[in-house]
Amino acid sequence: MKKLYFTFLTLLTAVCAGAQTLQTYKGVFESGTATYQYFENEQSDRIYDGTFNYAGNPYTITGKFSKNQRIGKWKIAAVNKVYKNEKSKVQLNTTVAGQYKNGSMDSTWTYSNAIKTFNPKTKKFAAKPEKTISVANFADNHFVGKITYEKGVTAKTTVSGQFNSAGFPDGLWTIKSAKEVEELRYKDGVLLSRIVKDPATGDKKVNEDFNVFVSDFAKNYDAVNMFATINGKMYFADTVDFQNMATQVWQNDVIVLDGFGNLINPLYAYKRSQMAPLARYVKFIECDGNTDCFSNYMKKKKAEEERINKEKAAEAERLRTEALAKEELERIEREKELERQRLEQLANAERIGDEFFNQRKFKSALNQYTEVSKMGHNDKLATKIMQTEREIIKIDSLHSLKKANFESLNARVASTFESAYALEPAVKAKKKVYGVNYKAAIDYLKTNFMPQFETLKASMTEQNNTVLESWTNDDQRMVDEINILKKQLDEVSRFYDAVNDAVTNNNKAKLRVLNSSLNPKNIIYDMINYKAI
């Protein structure tokens, strides 16, 4: 029996391995030739997995895939490569190299691309190439850390700057050209200042300081409505793509050359599983008459004007006579005190709801928020109620699913073991020792199953008598135990089915498995996994 088992295991391993056997392709590929490794999945899709080498026009590419994701070091190169189109031709010396991690650009990358254009009059390439050189750092396919850039022959343009860990420009950025020097200071994607100088004289052409505006935006920011009012105008902040010549060399699909047209960017010479790296910055947008935030602002402004007008009218009435003024003042003070007390009660009641929410007692929090809403309503409270209701829906769904899974398990327990024990006489009739070992195996399965099941059942019964407000580690543990017990019960059924089949068909070889070991665990395993020789 042991020999049979190991023979079966060896065959199964060979079949499973064959399902994803690596193959090698070598031949024509796009505009060149390639050699790469791959396997085909169950849908007959080709999954790249292993080394990848491509020689095309104009670049060669070397790298590695892991299940269609780029990993490890990749390199794109061209050495004195002449590339032509219908307009002209160029000579390339290119090296772009870096690392991928789980399909994303990672760590330090270098970009060097030297291009010589062809002069149709002299029939020669330019004596000096126009070089584009950049070094950038990445994490999870977005820019991080320092980036440098240089382009040109004599009148060079350079860029230096850095990104924070989230991919936003940060600190000093300097962009130099023959005509001007631009200095930009960022803080976590927010532009704080911009200076443009004449490189020859040092004179400032542009001197913009946004620190005061940024500070005012932070001070006046309405977190609920996500805008700030500054000098009577409304602004909101948006996260948008950040691009300059230094980032574009890593992001653009093509390089535009005068008199030549478009040349493919070496980084994108082969685009399978390739995505442009991300860079973002914070853009402040002024609200205008076409935006919702402006409409909301105008409503608030009108309400404020109406409130002020009412107060002026009340003040004028109060001043009409001394007696009425005193009475009116006392009334207003009483109302203010009552309002202060009401707001204090409202804040305290809402704080209690927040404490429930933070403790993940969501149903208690919802009851508290509902009571608070009867005392007074605000947009923040409405948002909290919606958040709490969403949490309750998720938690109720989890508990309902857990209960349904347990009930499904519970419904099977008695019948499964009853059927298993009911088979014992028929097994004994074949041979007494078979029946004895069969019962010992069923007892073994039941002994392993029932204590844990009874404990779980008690926990479920106890939970049914309580208000379930959150999803705890104990809840997840019960779900895990249900899944484990389902597998154990499935093992009982599979063992029963195997023995019942042997009895029904009088399969003597299979029945002998019941007497192949003194260990019930081995009998169960061998019976379930029995294969005829």
C-alpha cells in the first residue's frame, strides 16, 4: 500500500508540474527578434516567466519576468545604432538601466541617450551628439528622493530636485538654461515660492512667494466641505500630475526630434507590463460661478447677511426705549445661555457617540448619534451617522455569514456521524476486524471533532444572546474554526464514502486497507486516498 501511495504521489507531482512547464520562444518578435521563457495558464494565455532578451530596431533589451511582472535588473541599450524613418535618420548611443520590483520601477535608475542627427547636405552625422542624461529614484512606480537631468550640447539645460516618499516634489528644485535660472521651493507637493533669474546678471525676473497664501489656506480650511475662504474668495486643493522636462524623460512614450519626427523613448521600447512612473503635486484652484463650492459659499454669505440684519433690527428695537431695551437685552442673554447650554449638551452627547465609535461599538454609537440628531442637526453628524451605518451593515453581514456557515455545519454533524456509525454492521459482516478498525477510525474522527465543535457551539449560542457591535479577533477565530471543522467533517464523509463503496462493491483489496495499520489516522488517510493498482 505504501508503494502504491508513493507511486501515485510521484505521478501527481509530474502532472501538476507539467501544467506550468516553462517553454522558450526564440524567433521573430515585433520589429526584431527575441528569446524569452513562458508558460501557458488554464486559459491558454502566455505568461512570461524567466529571462527576456530582445534585439530590435533601434534598441536591445535584457530583463526578467516573474508571472508577467518585471523583476530585477533591466537594461535598454543601443551602440552606434542608426535608425531611419521616412524623414531622416539618427545615430543612437543609449543606456537605460534600473531595477523592477513586483512589476514596479524601484531604486536608482540611470538614463543616457546620445543622439546624432543626419545632415542630408553633408551626408554626415553631426560631430557631437545631443545628450540627455538623468538619474532618478523610484519606489512602487513613483518618484522618490533625488532626480537630476541634463540635456544639450553647448547650451545645456539642467534640472535638480527631489521627491518625498509619497511621490510629491519637496525642497529646492533648480532648472537652469542659457536664458534663465528658475528656483522653486516645495513642501510635500505644495509650491511655496518661485524665483526666475537672469544667469548673466543675477537679476530677478520673477519673484513669487506663496507662503502667506498657503498659510492662510491652512488656517481657513473647512475640512468638511474641503475648501478655504481667503479674502472673500474660495479655493480648494487638488492633487494633479507633476511634470517637467526631468520627469517627462521617464514618462513620455516618444522623443520629438526636429527634422526627424518622433523617436520611441528607449524606456518604452517594449511596453508589456510597463507603466509610466507617477509624480504629483498640489494645485490650488479658485472657485468661480460654475462650481458647487461657490454656490454653497454664496448661500452661507446670504445667511450671514440675513443674520446680521436681524441683529441690527433687534438692536434698533431695543434702543427704542430704555425699558424695552433692558427687557430685550435680558431676553437675548437668556436665549444665549440656553443656546450655550444646548450646544454644550449636544457636544457632550456627540462626544459620547464618538467614544462608542472609536471603541468599535457601532450600534451604541448609532443610537447615540440618533439621539443627538433629535437635539440638533449638522453636516458632520450626518456624515458620522452614514459612516456608522456602513460599518454596521458590514459587521452584520460578516456575522450573518458566520452564523449561516455555522448553521450549515451544525445541520450536517448528527447525520454525518449517524451515517458513519450505521455502516459499522455492514463492515463487520465482511470481516470482524474490519468493523472494529472502522469503528475505531470513526471514534478517532469524532473525538478530534466534537470537543472543538461543542466549544464553538457554546460560543455561538452565547453570541446569539448579545448585541454584536463589532468584528473581533474572537469572531475571526470562530470563522477559522468553522472552516477547520467543515474540513474535518468532510473527511468523515470521504472516509464513509470510501468504506461504503468498498462494502457495496465487495472490493476486497480496498477493504483490506481497514486492517493495514493499527493507527486510525493512517487507515483514514489510506482509505480516502486509495487507488487500485
